[in-house]
Amino acid sequence: MTSPRAKGVLLTVAAACGLSLGGLLVRHAEATAWEIVFWRSVTMSLVLVVFLAGQHGRRLVPVIAGTGRAGILCGCFLAGTFFCFVMAAQSTTIANTVVIMSTTPFFAAIFGKLVLGEPVGRRTWIALAVSAVGVTIMCWDSLDTGSGLAGNLYALGLAVCYAGHLVTLRAVGGSVDMVPSVLIAGIIAILVALPFAWPLATDGRSIGVAVIMGTIQVGLPLIFVTMAARYLAAAEVALLAMLEVILGPIWVWLALGEQPTALALAGGVLVIGALLGNTIASFGLRGGADTSTVAQKGGVSA
């Protein structure tokens, strides 16, 4: 029989592989960001309804309502990541998008200190400084021409939104099942995107791509990560989730020939190195993770 730890590893790897397809799928959808977010959110919401209904049956609505204001806040933050990811992927390279959004744990550490009073260790501050330098280097090419700068800013907005989502989850603690907040996020994204996506004249091919995104690329991976957190330490989940950052640009490079610039590669190495170093070092801490790595347990999600 598969051990609990092995289940956690398999679930996290599967989730990272699914999430890493986001950039490639966005590039294959000949539709606006609003249309992509709308159809992806519709499909993802259906996946979450089926999953939650299987868990809670007739108590589905009370369980969703039970998340309260925290659920709505988490939903707003998570919906923000949906929009920011698609807009970033359409405006800059996928390599820039996934590497910049991988700075989420550092924003979560800062917000955790400001909102929850959680301490941030010296190691995390150093990693944050190195990461900031790396992101600046990545964006340097686009500062003169403006090309890709908007996409880089969207990716940064994604990291900030997801950090807000994670800190809200930490504020709630384990007292409330917050998986329904993902469904709330889908509903919010649908309502916000619909007026801009109307009259929903998206071609069938793009709708098909969005359906794949809603199921394989984001719906099931979010469920897998939630399940994996039962079996692995947060630092382990975060480390395995780094596969998304590595695989995302590879898929686009192999399929579309999109290559990051030399500066983007150099900056990406700094960001990924800082994140990996911070995460690996956390294994030496009591409990397996410090406050910064606990905030990473959701992985790098879009």
C-alpha cells in the first residue's frame, strides 16, 4: 500500500504538473483575457461543486456559507489571481510570469508580519532582498520599451493577491473548512468577467481550451494540493510545487519556441535560488517549516 507521505508527494507533483500548463494553454486560446477567465472559472466551479457535494452532500450550501467573511475575502483575492495570471501570460513571457509569481511566499511573510504579527526571520528577509533584485533584473529589458512591463506587473499583482489569500487562510486557522473559498473565487470571477466577455462569442476551440484549464490545469490541482497538505509538511509541499515554476516555461519553449532573454534567465535564477534556499533551510527548523514556509502550502497557484 502507498504510504501517506508517498500520497502527498504524488498529489503535489500531479498538482504542479497541472498548474504548469497554464501559460501554454492561455497561448492556445484565441480569446480575450475576460473570455478565458469566464469559461475557465465556469468549468472550475463545476469541478468544485462536484467535489464538495461528494464530501458534504446536502450540507453543501451551509458549508459554503460557513466560511463567512473570510471565505468572501479569500475568494476575492483568489479571483484576482485568476485575472492577473491570464493577463500576465498574454502580456509577457511565461518564464517571467511564473518566476515573478513565485515570490508569493515572501509577500505572504511580510503580510503575515503586518496583519498577524508573525515574526519574519533574518533568513527570509535576505531571501526577499535577493528575490527583489532578481525580479528587477527580469523587468529591466522592458523598462525602456514598455514591452512586457504590464505583464510583469500583472504577475506581481498575482503574487500579492495570492499572498493575501494565504494570510487570510492563516488568520482563520484550521477552525473552518476553507476549500469552498475556491468555489467562491470561481463565482466572483464569473460575475466580474461576464460583462466584459459578453456576448460570449468565443470560438469553440478557445472554449475547449478554457474547459481543459478549468479541470486539468486549475480545478483538480487545487483539490490535489489541499489533499496533499494532510500528508506533507508545508515546506515539502512548497518545494515540490516549485516544479510549476520550472515546467511552465519548458512547455511553452518546447511547443511555441518562446525563449526568455538573458536578463530574464539571470533574474529567474536569483528568484528561484532564493526561494529554494529559503525552503530547503526551513527543513532544519523545528516543526519542519517557519512562518514564511507555512504560508507556501498552497503552492504557486493561478
